[in-house]
Amino acid sequence: MTKNILFLCTGNTCRSPMAEGFARARFEQLGMDYRAQSAGLQADGSPVNAKSVFAAKKLYDIDLSHHISRQVTPQMLGQADFIVTMTEDQAALLKMLFPQMSEKISPISSEGIRDPYGGTEDDYLACAKQIHNAIEARTEGGAWS
């Protein structure tokens, strides 16, 4: 049975689209029956940030250019087997708002992923590497099983 992972960040234009793209590639590479999606806590239907597109393509040859941000809904949260936030604060907020889902909510890593919004291309490249490394660690460590 396919497992559903929902990646969340603030606007769904920088971090969570990268996480979704990287996870899809990783799941395919490992032959894992997982589905990755992303959404934002304050999304407004904007296109993905051009610097996120640049970083994902340059580092991992993943095309995010067609992504449009979307607002997370209770239905999305309910359908997810795992809800992965970019920061501990985001995870804590969701656990407070949806205590019945606490067990499936966690930050992507213990350090969290700083929002690169408004930063340089180098900031986005660093962010992409952090997200990619966190996804590799979680797939190797069996965190999504």
C-alpha cells in the first residue's frame, strides 16, 4: 500500500517543493512505494521561487518549474501517513492545532531548514543540500516505514 508523505513549509514556494521533488526522486531510486506532496501553511497559489528551481536543477537535475503553491487543508493532513515540516516550530504548531495527528507530524531534521526566501542563489543551494541530505538520512534510517 502506497504511503503518503506531505511536506510543509510556510509559503510552499521554496523549501517544501524542493523536499517534494527530492523525495519523489529518492523514492523512485530506491523503489519505495511512497507518494510525496507539498503544501504551505500560508500559501497563495504563487509559482515556485525561481531560485528553488535553479538550485534543484543545478544540484540534482530535478525540475520544479511547474509547481504552484497550495494551501494545506485538513483533508491533506488526514490523508498523509507522515507530515514533515521544515522547522520544529511548524511541527509544534500543527501538533497543537491537530493533536489527534501528533504521532505523524515531525520536522524534517533536528536542526530544521532555514527559509531561504529573499536570499541569494548560494542560500538556496545550501538549503537544497540540507533538504536533500535530510531526505537521504530519513530514507536510509527507516524513518518512513
